[in-house]
Amino acid sequence: MTSISAVPIVDTSASMTQYGFVAQTVICTKAFLSFMEPGDRIGLVSYDRISKKDYPTGAGNQLAVVDQALTVTRDAALAVGRLQFEGSATAIGEGIVEARKLLDNASLPKACVLLTDGEHNSGIHPRDVLPGYPVMTCAMGGASDQRLLQEIADSTSGNYFYAPRAADMMRVYNQIYATSASARLLVNSFHDISQNDYRLIPAELVETAQGAKLSAVWSTSGVTHTTGSPSGNQLSVTLVDPDFVTTNIRPTIVGDGFVIYNLSKNQLKTGRWFIQLEFAGSAQIPAINVTGGAFRLDAASKTGSGFELILPKTIEVGRKLSMDLKLPADLDSYAAFYMLQIPSVKKQGGSSEASLSEGEGAIIETFRGVIRHETSKFMPEFVINTPGSYTLQVDIEGKLKNGEGFQQSELRTMLAMT
């Protein structure tokens, strides 16, 4: 795989605490930085009234190169844990300027990941300091300036995402990592797990890949990891191979609120693997949410057998939501599913499942359903009635003509405007 350069730019204003984004931001940013492979180059920037380079520490503006022992990713995760979310303003432009000091002279491919729950209200305007490489943006909650973040992403050939709830953040980070690292995102699934509950998350792996990365990221660092039978506030995360045998493979990285398995080519076996989750829980923590992620690491993965989700970046209110899929030519059979998060409106007919949830400053409706094979279109159709961010995830499972299993997940956000 080609080495990448990546810098998260984290909003540390006090509103992040007010709206409940801090715990998940810390856990998910740690996990994202821990995804990085030896040879990748990373940094960390935070901003509120002013901006700050939080990693690497010390003088100079050089990114840290991930080493074989992964001490650099561990040190970067520790730096995330030291962030203080107490700032009195949101100086988005200052954060971009600080990240550019690290990234402007770095080799391609490179990108920064801009997170904020608010509006730019201090310092230089972001439009005046945008780089010539991608800024991936994530608007968090209903108080965020979604139009500005979509504009920043579009102006830099980045991608705009919306996380209406803190719990949605890791799905965004998973998609950003897959896009930046040219890895194929196989699994990007969200699970509510209650006390003494159990989940199996399937992942189709192939021996021809260069490697694979499987992860579980959960909602509180108060729950610790084990590979044995869990008790109390423990979550067991293990891997099950295609023979349905629980492996003795140990996680590569165990962090506060996440585990990551990096599988080498020699460890791969073609077929359906599972991320196996078992949660014990307690009266203090009776339930958690977990985001499961799986990536195929292969330099050719973006030009090989994968589907392309085509969705407009912006749309006018009053128009129908249009989507198309470009499916791989060697896909023999498949089942396709969608999940659509929209600003709260009444359900617009059809047989899909809709649920209402309240995030940190955002009320959303979630629709789930199937995509018709003959048209690759929604069932039912949706009319955009409300301004705001619409996040669509499409998951496809099937078989290739050579008999191998196929799996892919894609996440996109579209901004509806009047």
C-alpha cells in the first residue's frame, strides 16, 4: 500500500462538552490514528480560540513517521487523550493553518480531517487558507455550520460528512480512512449491545489481498477489552475464521475504547470471517454501542472489483433524492441494503423501517431498506423536504463470478439547501 499523511484537526471548544461529543471524539480519533501503518505520517492539531500542534511534540513542523513497533501511533493516541475541551471560540481557519504547517511539505497522498460541532466565529476565515489537497470535514450535531464544512470539502476535493450523534463518528472515520488509504471498506456497522449480549459481524476476506484490518470501537473507555470470557464492564473481541473456529490471533492494538487487528497476508484465509463481540456489563454500564470496521488492504483495491456509489454533493429542497450504483462487472449475484439518516420529517411512505432518535443538538430519522436490482434505485423514493444533511450508507454482499464472496460498504453525506 502507498503510505499516506494524515492530520486530524479537532475542535476543543467548550461546546463539544456541552453537546456530549468529547468522549466519543477522543476514542474515535485515537482509533483513527491507530489505523495507520508503518511508513504512514501523522500529526494532531486542535483549535478553539487559537490553534495548537498537539503531536508530534517539540519544535519543527515535521509529521511523525509510523514505526514498525507502532510506538508513534500509541504516542499520538496519548496526545489525543490530553486534549482539553474548554475553549471559548471556534477558530476553524486557525486550525487549518496549523495543520498546513505539517502537511504542506508532506508527500502525497495527504489529507486533513476537520471536526467541529459549531460555527466559525474567530480568527482568519477558512475560505482564505484552504490547501490544495483534500480537507475531509465532519459536521457534528445540529449546531454545526454544515454549509461551510461542505464548501470546505468541495473546494479542496475532499469529502463532507455529517455525524448527527456522537455515536456516528466512527463510521465517518472508517470511511475517511478507506478513502485516504485506498483500502476497501468491507464493514462499517453500528450495534447497540446490552448486558450479557452477543454479536457476530461478518467480513469477507481473501488470500489475494496484501492484508486486512478489523476493528471494534465502543462508546466508553469505562469498558475494557478481553479476549476471554467477559465479566463486569468488559467486552470480549475475538476473530472467528471461515471454518467457524475462534482464532488465537491477538489484537495488534488495544486502546481505551477500541481494539484493532492487523492481519498479514500470511494470516488471511479466503472466506467469511467474523468479529465476535461478547459484552458482560453491569448496573453502572448496562449497554454500549460498538462500531465494527473491516478493511481489505490491497494497492489494487480501488481499481479492482468494487462498486461506486454516485450521489450528488448538494441538492435543492423539493427535489427527489437520486442515487446510482456502478456495480463491478464480475459481480455474479448480490443483495444491497441502504440506511438513510435525514433531518426529522414524517415518513414518506413505502415499507422501509424508520426510527426517530435525538442526537446532540440534532433530531434525525433513520430509514432502512433494500435497493432494487433492476434499477439500483431506492424503494421507496424520497423527496427532500427539509434543509440539512442527509447521510446514506449502502452495503452490498454477494458472490463474484470466480466464486469468491463480495462485500463492500460506502458512506456519503449530501447537503440539502433552499
